[in-house]
Amino acid sequence: MTILSVLEGNLATATADTIIVNLFAETPEPSGATGAIDTALGGTIRRLIASGDIKGKPNELTVVYPVEGQVPASRVIVVGLGPRDAFTAERARQAAGAAIRRARDLGGTHVATVLHGAGQGHLDVPVAAQALAEGTLLALYRFTELKKADPNRHEIEHVTVVEQDGTRIEAIGTGLTHGRILAESTNLARTLVNRPPNILSPRALAEVARQASAEVGLRCEVLGPDDIAALGMGALAAVAQGSHEPAQFIILEHRPEGVDADTAPVVLCGKGVTFDSGGISIKPSQGMGDMKGDMGGAAAVLGAMRALRALNVPVHVIGLLPATENLPDGRAFRPGDVIRAMDGQSIEIISTDAEGRLILADAMVYARRYTPRALVDIATLTGACMVALGAKVAGVMGNADVVARLRTAGDAVNERVWELPLWADEYGKMIDSDVADMKNAGGRNGGAISAGKFLERFAGDSDWAHIDMAGLEINEGELGPYRPKGASGYGVRLLVEFVSGYAAGH
């Protein structure tokens, strides 16, 4: 576990094996902490700038090895920040991630770093510190719990932000704590998505929810198959029929002190299919192993709820995680079946591989008992959304205000969403059924939207939005300094930022 801390002092005399400084593009000579390190190095950084070897481009990395006695560290890493007028918190996250991974690759264990962008970058000090913590801890994440110990694998043990201005120490500490909580919660979601389905069953997911809740003080309740049947959750029960693993319905609650129990909450629902074979409408075998990530929405909600509680965000929030497997079996539900959701609406099954919307339907009906201030569901729902948006951004649809809030939140944390239409005349008839109130699939064209229209029928009068994050739960390759290959944890920081927007009556 990497420890983050802040220390008042001089970076050039810090006790560490690696020092990280930064440089904006088109900077003729270093200043501030970077300038102080350059002076200690006898002008090496200045000479590299003059020769064109350092240009300050975003995430550009240059390693300088000091002469003995210049600084206590074995190496100095200079990370580029790009143009000063284009600098953002996202650039700060990327710079921190790029530099810390290079430090780890070079064998560093204790790093002393400057705060990126809190001076000439014009970021508020807590924002810059939060970005550094997020970028650092997200970049350092590795899923190794199923691998044997590797004596050659080491980790960064300690990262110290060294700051000369003592008046900024408290603000830096606050930002580091905020960023650490967000990163740890995101990394929890990553670990859940990375775990194979023989380990992360619905019951195992429920146990993780209990443990995380106990850690931070969330209220947690888990309903089993008998409770699900008693509630009339026929859609969730139908999906679970083909598996020997019992379905679980996980309820998490964050109610801060001072917030009345009957205050309308924000409700977050996350799809928790811990393995999706497609059921009777079975998927192709190629790539089926990735369907362990079909609980990415539930992981996002669990991670977000953990962070909201640990940060004590002053908003009443409920998290609902319907969890099941979707497998073919003699008991499995079939194309042609008609099932009933919790509110009694009947659903003709066209495809058993359109199961995520079924379990979310029951979760959304359950959510309506809270008369929510806002209702958001998030799910790895449709391949059609990946085709439409290229698995680069999530699709979002629903109530205009909730969608606008999600877009603002997504832009702030670089977990973006893009709105798709839900026009009734153009798309509503796609899920009409001859034998039931609706069918669960509307065909190939506009598949992400017809799934949204299906879910809309279970939102009731709630201000609701649906996030289709299909393809975003796993990075197929390197997507940036703090977004390495593997599970992404997408949605955790988005949902925390979204909920935080409701604080103080906003």
C-alpha cells in the first residue's frame, strides 16, 4: 500500500530515492521547485531545455542522474505538463501517473514530488493535490492477488509532496486525502471486475459489499432468493434461474449526520451480472471470458458508495446492486417466456442475452419506494452502444436535468458521457409486444436506445437517467498514464462527482 503524505521543506534536500519535478511547454528556464532542483543539479535541466531534449510536452519524461552530493535522491524525473494555458486537473492526473510509473519502473520506492499545477497552472491547491493523489494511486494499481509472489516486483512505498509554503500544507493534506479515497474506491471496483467469475460470485460480491460497508460505516442489507421472490422481483429471479448461484439484492445506504431519514435520496442502481454467458441465447465463445466484467455497473456503484461515505458527502444516497449469473440450464428462462417485474408489468423475452435490463427493472421499481431525488442506473448494457460510441465514452439518456448533471460531472473527472435520444414516437414502439406489456429487446438497430426505452418504463415518475458503460469496464490496452490495461473502475469518480453536485441544495 502506497502512503501519501505532505511535508513542509525544501525538495532539494528531501530524503527520497526519486525526486519528481515538472515543466510547462515553451518554458525557457525552470523556476519554482524545478528551478531549485536545477540549481542543485548545476543547471542540468536548463541545459537540456536549451538543447531541445526537454520540451515540456504533456507527459514527456526525462530522467536526470545527479552527481554525488548534489541532492540526496538517486534520480530526478522531469515530467512535461504541456502548454500552461491548456493545463487542467486531468493534465495533473496524467503527469502524476506518468512520473510515478517511471519511478516504479526504475526501482524507486520512496518518491518526493512537487505539486503539479498549483502555481503557474492556476489550479486551486486542494484540486492539484487531489489530482496528484488520484493520478498516482490509479497509475500504480496492479491486479496481482492471483499470481505467485515475484521477488523482482516491487512497489512505491511512500510518496511525499514537499511544499515550502507552510500556509498550503493543510490544503494539500485535504486534497491528498480526498484523492486517496477516490482512487482506493476506484481500485476496489477495478479489483472486482478483474476477479474471475469462479471467485466473484453474486454471494462473494455481497460479502465484499458487507466488508466495504463495515470499513467506512455504510448501512448494508443483502436480500436472498426468498426475499427476492417475496418482493415479486420476477425479472431478477428469471435471470438467476439457470445458475446454481443464488441471486443477491444488495442495498447500501449513506445517510450523513444531520440529514433526516425521510429526506429524498439520490438512488444509484448498478447491474451486477457476475458472469454473462447470454443464457439460452448463448454468446460466441470467443471473448466470453470478458463477461466476468458484466458487473462493472455494480462495481461502480459499490465503489462510489464507499467513497461517498468515507468523504462524508452531505447527500442522502442509496445504492442498489442486483447480482446474479446468467447461464443456460434446464431451469433457465427462455426466448418466448413471459415474466413479470416487481411492479407487475409483463415482459416477453426475445433474447435471454438482454438480461441486464431485466434485473435493473426490478431494482428501479424497488428504488421508487424512496421517492428519489434522482435515480441513475449504470450498466455494461449493450454492444450497440459500443458500436455507436466506440467504447470511448458512455451513452446516457433520460431526464434532461439529470443527464446535464452527469455530463458536467463526467467532464470534470474525465469519465465522460454522451446523450442519446429517447424520443417516444421514434423509439417507443421498438419494444411493443403482441403478447405482453413489452418485449425485452427491440432489434439490432438503435439497440442502446431501445434498451433505454425499456428501462424508462420502470422509472415511474422519478427524475431518471441511464448510463450505458458497455466496453468501458475493461481497458483492452493502455489508455493513458493512470489508465493501464485491465479493469478501469469507470463510473466511481463520475458518480461521486455527480452526487456531490446535489450537496448544499445545488
